[in-house]
Amino acid sequence: AESAALLSEKSTARLRNMFFSVSNEPPIYYYPKAAEVQGIRVWASDNYLRVLLPALLPDKKKRDGCKFLLLPLQAALVQSGPLPHFSDCVICVEHIYDHNLPIKAVRDYDNLELKQFLDVAASFILTDDNGLLCDAYNTTELGEEDCTRLFLMDSTQFPAWLAERQNGVKSISDF
């Protein structure tokens, strides 16, 4: 299963490149469609930026593992309309694992490729993503299907966000 999944990710990037070489459609028009098909969703308000990625973050040892998601994510952010801007922020990452998978499928946070996704989001809404201006919070839950939810917010909003999570917002439909 892992070999098939990795081959699929590699094939996605290659098929895109082949499409761009034979098509007159510029990538700028393609990537929003890719974001929609993949199920990447972005919601923005004055207080939060919320991003739903339709998969778990890839293993950071596999360099091309997130390549197929980054440009569609960037396109989804561009298409989402006005975005908030934060100088002192908290980045919250919810790793949701399909509850039908064995517990050993849950990976350590340090084995996940988060940096590239945060760099994309940061380029749109953060003054800087250095450690003095950004705090990070990770949590793992079991859910209906694999996905990753990113919440970026002003640091003053984090206590309310955390209290809301602890009061039972647990399903993807609650997102």
C-alpha cells in the first residue's frame, strides 16, 4: 500500500508537468482546480485562517511527499479572498487519523513535513514565522478520515480556540 501511495504521489507531479508541456493552459488556472479536486479548503476571518488539507502531512523524509499539495494550497489561499494578517501568532495543527487504522499508523510529530506548508501560509498572512513571533500547537485525534487542519490566529485568540476544542468540537463536520 505504501509503495502504491508513493508511486501515486510521484505520478501526480509528473502528470502535471506533462499536462503543462502539452497544454496552453497556464499553471495559474490549473492549480485552483487541483485544490478543489483534492478537497483543500480555506476559510478566512479577521481572527483566524483555517485550512483543511484532505490528507495527513507527509513524512518529512520523503522530499517529494508534499509537492502535490503545496501549489494547490497556494492557489486556494489566493482564491480565498481577503486574508487576515498576524504579527504575533499561534499555528495550531490538528492531525486527524482515520479511526479504522491501527494505532501504530499514528506518527510522531517530528516525522511530519509541516515546514513547507507553514511557509506557504506564512507568506500570505504572517509578518514573520520566527520563534519569537510564532508559537506552534500540535494535537492528534481519531476521526472519520485522514486529514490535517491548520489554524493560524493572533496569539490573543488561542486561549478561546483551545477552550472551544476542549469543549467537544471533534468531527470534521464541526470544522
